[in-house]
Amino acid sequence: MALKLKTKVALGVGFLFALLLLVGGVGFYYFNKISLESRDVLKDNNKSVEYGRKMLDALNTWEKERTIARKVFEENLAAQQKNVTEKGESDVTTALQQDYTAFLQHDDSLPLQLALQKNISRIIQINLNAINEKNAVSQKAVDNAKMIITTIISFCLLIGFTFIVNFPGLIANPIAKFTEGIKAIANKNYSQRIHMQRNDEFGELASAFNNMAEQLNAYEHSNLATILFEKKRAETVINSLKDASIGIDKNGIVLFANQQALQLLNLKEEDVVGHRQTDIQQRNDLFRFLTNEENGMPFKIVVNDKENYFTKEQIDIQQEKDLIGHVIILKNITPFKELDVAKTNFIATISHELKTPLASSDFSLRLLEDERVGTLTGEQKELVQSLKDDNQRLLRILSELLDLSQVESGKMQLNMQAVAVKDIVVKALGAVQNAAREKNIQIKQQITEDLPPFQADTEKAGWIINNFLTNAIRYSAQNDQIVVKAHQTNDGQIEIGVQDFGIGIDGSLQQKIFDRFYRVPGIHEKKGTGLGLAISKDFAGAMHGEIGVDSTPGKGSYFYCRFNVI
């Protein structure tokens, strides 16, 4: 029956544990044996030596202290008679007893006293000899124990060293083979196999690995043709796209670039596909612009000495909610740009051409109102006034269209200079005083003192403030009020704004009102064209400023423009 890896590890650890127990058990056995033998020597022989010495001391003091000496001698003699352990010691002890009995009858007999001392000395000598013999035996036992323990330890060390050298290989060697096999599979070497003639867990793992590699190999070869076909078809589809397209994965590797994109980049496919975008950015300015620029504004690329305009669109690609890359698409808007330029030129031309006859008709209407030409009836005066209003409205629309065409064509001339806040506000207020008086609207000022001058074109900045005031008056009720504000922001910019208390603008529409021709739904006001705020925004941007609005429906609106301080 084959042993499992878990069983082998358990047996190996158990074997080492058994060796440890063997060394410990043998050492304990001999240590205990030597200890017991040493204790017996002290217990038996040393006592007899001690009894003999005390009896000799008693004989030496017999003449001076007979009673005490006799008592000590008899006690030690009795103890010696009970502690006879060595060969010949019993006969000497018996002779000692007999000599002592005779000595008690003739305690002044020197021969008897000498006989007692001789027997006591023989008892002491017998026990000393026994101690020496037992010590020699004990020392021999110690030497034998050392030899046996040393032999066992050497054997255990040899076995343990062999076990330590060979046993880890039982686990490490198969793991190394599996590591090598996994690396090969990771490199798509599906022909890799692991051969192990083992019936444990490693053998089962090797069988499972080989089965996996075989299936991967079969899958690779069965799908390779399909994958290559799909790759070719995908490349064909990408190259057939009219828009320049560049695909980049989440690691920054360029996956594809169609012919249109390669033509714009002026690079070859092998210089782009498969390379990191950071490397290409260092070699190509246009690629760096496309991958770093977040602005969606149109930009110009010169191709074959011709200016082409593009917009960039970046599409993120997700797989199971994970971002795996993105595609950069460049849409060629050159035809639309050309149409836009043509439209702008057309508007500018038509506006300019219409302005002359409208000015002439306005002059004619003024002559009709002059009584020197003739007197008009009441109905005729109303008709003339209506014609004058329509004429002024057309002139205003044409002026705004001309301003718009000037902005779009890029021909707007700016005279940037230091502008005082009060000068701008005073000129703007002077232009709207009549309109404010018609609706009895009071205009208040909240201007911070000692504001520094700001950098702007005086005419364009005044046009913006005038537009704010005109709109505020238009959408304010009779007898209402308007506040002109000016202060310096925390960022150091000069902010000039107009606060009205009219109908207000919904939050969802506040950004749209700056679009061209946009008008807030539900406001039946025929005088507006929807261009004023759009032109104001373009003017502010051209002067490196910004425009905005804060409004609450039913409470009014605050339009502001911010300029940079000199």
C-alpha cells in the first residue's frame, strides 16, 4: 500500500522523535544507575568507617572519661554490628565484640586495648578497600555509559543528518519540478510534462498537471487558426475605419493603430504597436499631445502641407466592470470647419450689406417724423414708430452677428490695457439710463473702494457689462431695482457683476444660456436674439477672463465677469 505524503512526513517526524527519546532514555538509565551505586557506597561503607573512628576516639579517652567513652564505644559497636556489609567484616566485628567483653573485665590490660584498636582498624580498612573497589566499578560504569551514549548519539546524528539531507528533498524536489512546469505553461509551452513514479499527493498532482497541459495544448492548437483568423479580421476592420484610431491597454501598451493614425503620426506600424506609450511619447510630439491632452477642443494637424482639423474622442473599454484599456479616435472635421468658416464669412458679408440699407431706412423714418416734411396722423405716427422699433431691432441683431462673425473668424482685435473699474461701470450705466427710466428701475452700486486696475480691452469689457445691464433691465419688473457690484476675489481677480431680482433661471439651464441662439424656455420675449451672452463669453475668454451666473428661480440672477489684475 502506497504511503501518502502526509503519512511520510508524520513517520519522518516520528522517527526523529524516537531517536530523541532513545538518546534521552539511555542517558537517564545510566545516570540513575551511577547515582544509586554512589549513594550505596556512602550509605554502607562510610558509616562503618565513621563507627570505627568514633570507637577509636572512645578508647583514647577511656582513662579520662570512662563512663562517656564506654557509652560511645558501645553505641558505635552496636551500630557496626548492624551495618556489616563486606566480606570478612562479620568475623572481625565478632572478634571485636569478644575482645571488648574481655576488656570490660580487665580495662587496664594494654594487650586487650591494642587488640580492640587492631580489630577496629581492620574494620575501617575493610570498608575503605570496599569504597575503593566500588569507586573503581562506578568509574568503569561511567566510562561504559560514556561509550554507549557516545555511540548512540553518533548513530542518531548520522541517521538524523541523513534524514535532514534526504527528507526535505522528498518535498522540495517535486515542488521545484512543478515550479519549472508552471513557468513553462506560463510561457505557453504546453508540451511540458512532469513525470513522477510516486503514489502520494505529488504523484496525483503531477497527473493533474499533465492532464491540464494536455488540454491546454489541445485547446491552443484547435483554436489557433480561429484566433489568427479573428485577429486578421479585426485588423482589417480597424484599418478600414475612416477615423484615425489608436488602442492602448491598461498597462500603457499600444495594441493597434490603423493606417490613418500611422499616417498622421508619420510612424510605421512596427514603431508603434507593441511599444509602451511613454516610449512613443518621447519620440513623437503628436502622440504625446493625443495621450496627455484632456481638452476636447478641435486642433489642427498639417498633413501634406494642408491644414486639417480634428477632434479627439477617448472611449474606455471595460470587461466585467474592469477597465482594460481605451481607444483614441480622431475625427476629421476639416469639411465642417471649412463650412463653418464659409458660414461666418457669409454672415459677416450679409450683415455688412444689410446694415447700409437699414441705416438709410432709419434715416428716412426720422425724416418722416420731422414736421417740416409733413404732418403725420396718429395712426401714421404709430406705424412709423413700429417701423423704427423693428429697424433698431434689426440693426442690433446685425451688430451682434457682426461681432459673432468677428469672434469666429479669429479676426477680433483686442487693445489690452489697464482699465479702471469705475470707468467701465460709469460708461455702461450711461448707455442704459434711458432704458432704466422707461421701466422706472433704480440702479444701485456696490463697488469696493480703491480697486486696482485690471487688464482688458475697454470696448469689449464695457460691451459685456452693458449686456448684463440690458438683460437685467429687460427681465426686471416695473419699479424694480438692479445692483451693480465690483470687488476683488480671494484669487486676486476683479469681479464685476449685475444683480437683478427678476424671474431667475433654473439651475439646469444656467450653463446653456451662454450657448449661441439659446433662450430660456417659457420667456416670451421677442427682443432677444440669444447671442448676447454667447458673445460676452467669447469676449471674456479672449481677454483671459471668465464669465458666470448665480441664479435662483423667483429671486433673480447675478451675472458676473472676472478679469486679471495687472
